[in-house]
Amino acid sequence: MKTIKVGIIGCGNISSIYMENIPKFKHMELVACSDLDLSRAQARAEQYNIAKACTVEQLLQDEDIDLVINLTIPAAHAAVCQQALEAGKHVYVEKPLAVTREEGQRMLDVARSKGLLVGSAPDTFLGGGIQTCLKLIHDGWIGTPVAATAFMMSRGHENWHPDPEFYYQQGGGPMFDMGPYYLTALVALLGPIRRVTGSAGISHPERTITSAKKYGQKIQVETPTHIAGVLDFHSGAIATLVTSFDIQGGTDLPPIEIYGSQGSLRVPDPNSFGGPIQIRRAGTDWEQIPPTHEYTGNSRGLGVAAMAHAILTGQLDLHRANGELAYHILEAMHGFHDASAQGTHYEMKSSCERPLPLPPYFVFE
């Protein structure tokens, strides 16, 4: 089988797991990496045996590269993706798709006009954990889903991340940082969103960095750090979602639970590819369910693998972590903020195909 040649732009924290995983897929070849700090790209290239470390411009001009993975900070997502698309390359970007809805829509329009694919993280919903949950729902184990709860509760990133400032700027916050995992999982499990509403606030307008690199530096908070939202799905299900960087004492709340007409389903942490799956039908206790699908370990890059497989085979339905899904999630995240600011429901303007479950034990070669 022909291989898809891949280049990575952005060699920060998240790049290491992509560089480790991509060579495991036989139909992809990681041939180059770049960063605004060329020395950082060179260090990654040496660490992961990547043939070429270069500038962003050099990577985009390389005619051998078919697909660009954009791992820059959110504020740069749209511009870098646009440049890659204009250079004739398919693009896969870390979440969120873009900072604004306008940027995200422009990206999809350019890709469509050039016959190129856009993909976006998160791809954790393609892992064995959520894929097993999808199969359970499709097979009717809990009846018709009627409701859901989802909680992402943390104390923020200034305690561990070496450069946490962007998490508190526009395009950051708990909704734009972690919300994509939860919302993508919910859309996979329940279908597209019809409307959202919510309340959002900044609990602490200033944060102090306590991680070693910038210990003691202050961060001015520009985006909500606690969002409580409600989602109405086209399927009729209603979900509650809370994302927060303000929970200092931790919580025992489950990441996601789906409530059906005949039972309940506990979904693994959507920031992981595996994890415990539990089901409880009326009149019974919680029962552990073994995974029915592959990729239960840290498989970041799985969405890129599916995208590359779709490009090579023409099976575009396998491109599950696609731009339309990512845009739908981006719009919903803005919708929570808009609803809170305006004191109303936000009616979704976009939709997407609900990603069908992969076949059991399906492997991307």
C-alpha cells in the first residue's frame, strides 16, 4: 500500500505522543517536523529519528508531504491550517479546530474548494472505550438514550504546565481546552446538538504559576474558567455538562454517564482511549463490560491514521474525526459562552453526521 507522508508543525508538549505513535501505522511516514524555534524541531527530530527538521515555510513547500499535522497553540491553528491547505496539503489539527467560528468555517471552505480533507482532534472517541460504548448503545443495551451528565473538574494548568498562559486566553479555558473531548464523545454517543444554554464565569481574574519554569509569574484571565451548560440533541436527549478550572479539592463525579429508557452506561474518561465501561440495567447492579474494540492505550494520532486510510482507499466514511464534526463542536463551545452572555438559548446553525461505531477489533493498517 502507498504511504501518506506526514509533516508536523509545532514541536511542543503534545508533539511527542504523535511522533511516537505515527510510525506504528504502516500506511503513514513521518518525514519532517518544524517549529518557530528551529532548535526545538531539531531536538524532536533527533529524539524520534525524523529525517528532516526545518522551518514552517520549508515544510509547507515540500512537495513530498501529503498531510500536515498542526500542533501549534490554538491562536495559530487557523492561520497554519490555512497555509497548509493553500499549499495543497490535507491538514489535521489539534483541538480546537480554530479559535473563532469564522476561522473554522473559512478553513472548511478552502479545503472543500481544493478537494482536501480537514481533520481535528480529539480522536479519543475512536478508541476502544468509547467505541465499545457506541456499540452498546447501537445494540440497545440501555434502550433509547434520554439524558446524560458530563463533568470535567480540575484546578487548572498553572500547577504543572511549563507555559500555561494560553489556557487563560481567548480560545482557552476549560471549555476550549477539555470541552472538545466531552462534546465529541457526547455527539458520537447521542448525535448532533440542536441547542445549548449555560452560565459561565471567571472565578479568579488572576492566576499564579506554580510550575517550575515560570514559578511565581502572574496570569491575567481573559476567558471563563467555570462553565455549566445544558445541551438539547436532535435525538431528543438532554445533557448537562460542567467544565471547570476552579475545583481545588477534586471530585468523585463520573466523567460521562448516559441514561437510557432501560438502563445507564458509565463512559470512560473521554481524554483517554480506554478505561472502565460499566452498565446498569433496571433492577441490577453495575456490571463491568470488556472492550469490544482495539486501541485502548494512548493512541493519539488515531484520527490521523483513519484520515490517511480514507485518503488512500477512498473510504471517506472512515474519516470520523473530520472537519464538520470539529466545527460543530467549536460552534457549541462558543454557544455556551454566548448563551451565558445573552441570557438565552443558543440555537445551533451547524450539524454533522453522527460517527458510526467502527467494526469490532478493526485495525488501521
